[in-house]
Amino acid sequence: MGLLNSVGRYFIYKEKEKKNNFILKESKKISCEAVKNTASLDLFDKAEAEGALIGCTVGEDILKNKISKDMELNKKVIKTAYDIPKNSDLIFREFNITVKEKTLKAFIVFIDGMTNGVAICNFVLEPLMLLSNIEIKDNTKDVGQFVFERLIPYNQIKKIDNYSEIINNVNFGGCGIFVEGLEYAFAADTKTWEHRGIEAPKSETVIRGPQEAFNEQIRANTALIRKILKDKDLMIQSVSIGERSNTPCAVMYIRDIANDSLVHEVLKRVKSIKVDYIFDSGELEQFLEDSTFMAAPQIFATERPDKVAMMLSKGNVAVILDGSPQVLVMPATVTEFLHTTEDTNVRFPYVNFIRAIRITGVAIALLLPGIYIAITNFHQEMIPTNLLFAIEASRENVPFPSVIEMLIMEFSFELIREAGLRVPGAIGSTIGIVGGLILGQAAVTANVVSPIMIIIVAITALGSFTVPSFSMSFSIRIMRFLYIILGASAGFLGISLGLVINSLLFASSKSFGVPFLTPFAPVTKGKYSDKLTRKPMWKQEERPEYLNVKDVKSQPKVSRGWTVKDSDKEDDE
Amino acid sequence: MKNKIGFGSWEATTLLVNLVFANIMLVFPRDMVQLGGSAGWMIPVIITLIAAGYFAITVKLYNNIGSMDLLDISDCIGGRIFKVIIGLLITIFLILTASIYLGAFSQTLKIISLDRSSLEYVEVLFLAGMTAAAYFGVEAIARISAFLVPAVIIGFLLITVGVIPEFRMNNLFPVMGEGALEILKGSGVRLSVFAMFVILFLMVPFFKKQLLKKVGFSYVLLSGILLIWSTLSFILVFPYEMAADKKIPVFQIARHMDFGNYIQRIESISVLISSICALIFLGAVFNFVIYVFAKTLDLKQSKPLILPMAIIVFSLSIISKRVKFDFLGDSITNIIWLLGMVLPLIIIIIGAAKKVGTEGTRRHK
């Protein structure tokens, strides 16, 4: 039968079944004027107006109203605001409580998955529904006070008198508790959700130093910093960003070190951001930075709590955004982007050696391809004769001019880097091998590029991996292409032109009022010693003067007490 | 750190030293040999001493003036008309300086490195740097001078140290070269190397007045050391009969560097050094062209002036090349260049005599 049908299909025409093709229609314009133009809760009372709420969201103006004593009205507001029961993860539970032999209606509202259900049952519902029936010797006449003091044995609970705030709390994992006859509601902090634990840093690894990185939990992140600093003057000011998301954000500083105007400016900028949702500190960085078009970053982003703690102790200000494992620290100058946390932890001779290597690496990453192009095109006399012959021989069969060859190679390298990041981990290493093979052996054999070019690109790539900051590395990658073009256009004159314009750009830009090239341009004269090189730990007596900190001294002149003769100490005593 | 526009003494000093260093990169050591023969190295010694004396006098006179620049002093002395005359005179002086140096640097670069490119192309590249510097402002160019100029000078010193094996002490004889009179005449003519004193006195409001003494003397001292060392190196490498014909002296010195088989010809490094030096020089002078012109005419916006002024400088530079006249090496033009020292001295003397400092302060309040 099946065979007949199959054969028959070739002889007998049969109209195809029409599929239901979805068409994305234009959104219907729903008139929400009635909702928008009112800030009064009367809207919920008028039966005829209820129709007006269909399809419309409840505006912030209405929600800013005080919570009503009328239980039915409260229920209507909350149900309409969350579109309950359509909104499936919203739990709305009604129950009765007994207070002073009087039965009152009550309800709780919370979001399933963001809250600790056991805690809500044990410390909110159970006491209210069961314990309220037990006679408690208490003379408190006020119902709300009695509920607060006697019936809800929960550690973090607060009274809130408007709908907006209670909804914000519920959105962030809280449990809203409404009791009949009260002009306020209770918000219990019951938040708990699945999250990543504290893991080792992924992009800022060190051999010597703590192996903890931030995660997506704001409180865990603030605790990590507080754990390191253990300073009572460490301030954590909370701000929420996002008109809709109300994403929690913490501005951190040490109040007797950080400059007041800097703290004020950071808070001002953070508070002034008007956006519906904010998802990551990377987004926040773009809202806060001084110059959008400058290639170099102006705010330091790190996943290391010890780095943030170190910078806070110098007088910087940090901003932590909930949901982001990267913390922003400002102001940031060029030195911050060239230092790693390990620089503080390794001994003085090692750090200066490693910094020299790193700075050379940065210079190579930025300039080597451009200088190679400049030398091979304009200043061939600089190349020793034997090497010149070798280069010429290797380039003999390559059909492209060296600048095109370089651009092809650099583009391919960027392609491999980007592809290696995007593909799943297991295939990532394959991409590296395939890329290496294509770029190396195959490209040379096919006479697309010369072997010397492979060496140049490989050394440049190694140089770029020495840049400690992810953002700075981006900046160098972009600028490298400009130097290649400038080197190809005018040799060393082009490179000089690039260096001067680049320096001018950096010299004229500021990060929160601090010139980006500080402490080199302008040259600062303080005793802050962690600049391009670093002095021994016991010589680091001052904080960076360019931050205009309240307390410049970070340690006394003699920080190693044991170096003072015991007899001198006795004399002092 | 103060947020108002300004810079420190190091930035100001390096910026000014670079204005002298540009001369070294172009013609100065050769001119010394032409003027003084084997005793050419004595001329920068005398010039430095004269410049130090000149500055000692002016800085003494400045005590009665306060933190005013030449234009403010002119305003106080003779009112707005006098200020406009002096302002325009300085503007013309700086425009001519910028255009002549633009042409000189472009031609030098074309000869030593970009021989297949047209002169206009090289000039446009310098012009781009100069214009960019003007857009970023005096503060930015002073700040980059703080670290680029020392790097450039270190590069130059390495070149001269690299040719120490080529030094021939015999080249210094006869000790008095062309004779004492020629040395003195040469010193008078080439005092113009310090013509950029005019910029120092325009820069005063950008740094604290107390720093003027430090900046000025550091400028004279460091410039003097560089002038003496460059001339001495040049004379020690080339016998003066040969040296007098050598164009682009630093490049010629660099050609003599030879370290084994590997570092054979490093003279292209002088291209890098002279390019950075030139860009900072042109950027600084051009910035002051815009600054002085805008301040002279009390213009609120100076940025719209940049492009028209750049076109004027570029056109003058092209014309100056067509004239086929050695503006930098000629004695008469060098004497005219002394205007950069004479004009500030006259204004400061009158200003000090009239004690414009207190009056000026009142006006500005």
C-alpha cells in the first residue's frame, strides 16, 4: 500500500497541505490613556475602568501610591501589576491570621525560583497562620507592630508603605506580605537562586596571589572585597540602575582615603543613567566613561577582588553591578592597564624584570608590524646585508606587496582569535591547530606569505598576550592596523606621526578628571613609587598624589620596625 | 592635581628644549663649523652664556610683572591697539617660523628617506601632525613633550655616543679656528637659535610664575649642553673642511655608526628622531600661532582658525621652497630671527618700568 502511494504520487496530482505561516503583525495600538493619565488608585475600584487595564501595564505613578488598608484593592493592584495568574512563576497565596482574637485576611506574593521556599514556609507562613493562634503575652495594640515584633521571626524584614517599592523587592527575590487593615506591607528578604560559586579567575590568572574571582552575585562580591580590606571605613553605597530592571549596584570606596569629589562624581554618573535594563558592567562602563571614541579604555575592569581592594586602598572608587563578574574601578590611568596583581606579590627585582618584558611586549604588539613594513619599504639600509638577502629570497615568490601580506596575516590572526573564542571549548583547540597550520606551513608553501612574515606576526601575537588588560589589548590591536598603514605610507615618518597623534589623544583624555597619561604626562612629583617600575614594598610610602586622596601616607618612612636599632627604640621610649 | 589648563615646569622645559633641538637636527652643527671652523664648538658656549645672561635680566624685570604673558603686558602698556600690533607681529613671526621649518623638515626627510615621494606629500604629513596638535591644544603638546622629547634626546645621544670611536681630536685644531672675531660674529648671528624665548614669555600663564626662573634656566642650560655636544660631536667626526659641506649633520654623524656585522647602518633612526622632533616643534609653534592670534583679537573660539592658518603655513612653505633661499643658514635671516629675543625684551623692559603687574592684575579682576 505504501509502495503504491509512493509510486502514485508521481502520477496523481495532490495539492500540498497549506502550512500555517506566521506573520509578524504590527503591534496593536492599545489606548492606555486612561491608565497613563491617572495616578489615582480609584482606577482599580471603578468596575467600568477595569476594561481599560487590559493590555496596559500599570504605570509607575500609580504604583508610587501608598498601600491601602483595603485588602481587596491591594490584591487588585498586585494582581494587575504582575498580571496574575497569567504570569506563571508569580506565587500569590491568600490566608488568614489571628491577631488579638481577631481574624484578618492576608496574602503573600513572591517569585518562584528566586526565593527560598522553605524559609517562606517556616518563617513567614507558619508563624502567621499557626503561631498567631497561640496566646502571646504582649500589650501591643497596634496590629502591624504586633505582626512585625511577634509573628514574623525573620531576620531581614522591613515595612514598606508603597506598591512600587514592594514590587521592586519582590522582583529581587523578596516576599511581599500584606495584612488587612495595615497601611503598609512587609518585605522579607528571601532571595536565593542558583548561582556560580567563587571560582579561580579566568582572564587574570596569577601564580602568586589569591585564586578567587568575582561571581554574578553582588553581595558575594562586596563580601569578597570586605573580607580582604577588613576596614570599618569601607563604604558600600547602594544604587539601582535601570528604570525597569532596577539592577542593584554598589559604589565602594574608603571614606577617609578617597577624594570626596571623586566619590560624588561617580555616584552622580551612576545615578544619572536612564535606561530600561542594564545587564553587565561592560554596558555600565560605556555609560560612565569620559570619551566614547578614544581607543584606550578609561575605566579599569577586573574580575579579581584583591586588585579592587588594592585600588580602593589607593583611593580609587569601585562600582559593582549585580549579575556581572567584572568590577569597574575608576579613575584609571595608563599604569593600571600595564600592571598585574602579581606585581605586588613578587619580589622587587622580579617585578621590574617582568615589567620590562611586559612593556617591551606591549611595544612589540603595537609597533612591530608597522616598523617592519616601514623598514622593508623605506629604510632597507637598516637591515644587515645578509638578513636583507634572506628576506628578499623568502619574498621572491610572494605575489603581494609586504603591506598586503602583513594585512592578510594580521586579519587571519584576528580571525583565528575570534573564532577560537566563539567555538565551543572542545573545538577551540582544533581551531588553533588548523589556524596555525593554515597560517604557517600551508600559506608559506602556497607562496601567499613569506616565512619572515609568519615570524613577525607570531612575535606580535606573543607581545599582545603580555598586555594584562583585556580592554587595553583590544585598543592595541586596533591601533596596530593604523601603524601598519602609516608605516606603509611614509616609513618612520608615518610611525612618528602615529606616535605623536596617539600620544596627543592619550594626553588630552581624562578618566574622572585624572589625565590618562598620569604620572608621566603630566609628570607628578609625589613619592608614589608604583609607576612604570616599582620600588621595594618598604619604600612605597605614599598613595598616588594624582588621585588627590585625603590621606597620602600609606605607611611610615620606617615601615620595617626591625631595621631600627633596639637601643634607638629604647631611647625613643 | 589641579584641573585648570596648565602644565608643570618639566613639560614647559622639554617643550622649549625641543624648539632648540629642532635646529640641531637640521643645520646648527654645520653652521657652527661654517662660522667658526674647528673652533665652531665655542660658538654654542658663547651663545648659551649670552642666552643665560639675557634670561637673567628678563626674569629680574619680570618680578614687577606677575603672571602675564607678552600680550597682556602689551595691553597694559599701550592699550588694545598696541596689543594688536604686538600680537600680529608675533603671529607673523611664528607663522614664518612654522612655514620655514615645515619646508626644511620636509626637504630633509625627503632627501634622507622619502626620496620617491613628492615634497608636497611629505609636507602634508607634517601638516597633519601639526594641525592635530593644534586641535588638541597647548596642554596636550606640552604633556607629550614631557616623555617624547627625552626619548628623542636619548636617541640623539646614543647616536653621538655610537660614533665616539670615530672621534678625531686633531679635528679641534687650530683651537681658535677661523679666529676670535669670526667666533664672536658667529655667536651674534646664531644667537637666533634661542629665538623661541618668545614662546617662553607667551607660556607664563600656563604655569606658576614662580616656575619661570626654573623653566628658563633649565631651558637655556639643557639646550646649551645639547648645542655644544652636537657641535663638538660633529667637528670631532668630520674635519671642518668636510663638515662645512655636510647637510643634515645628525644624519651624517649617524651614518658613521658601525658595530660589527649586525648594526651597520642605523642612520634611519635619525629619521624617527627628527620626525618626532619636527612634529612636536611644528605642533608647538602652530599652537602658539593660533593662541596668539585668538588672544590678540579677543576671539572666543580658536578652533575655527586652525584650518585656514594651516593652509597659510603650507602655502608659505611651498613658496619658500620655490624661492630657493637658505632661510635657516643665511646670516641676515638669522639676525631677523633675533626678533624672538629682542621683542620680548623691549616689551618686558617697558612693562617693568611701568610696573604693569599691579595694574594688569586690577584689569583682569
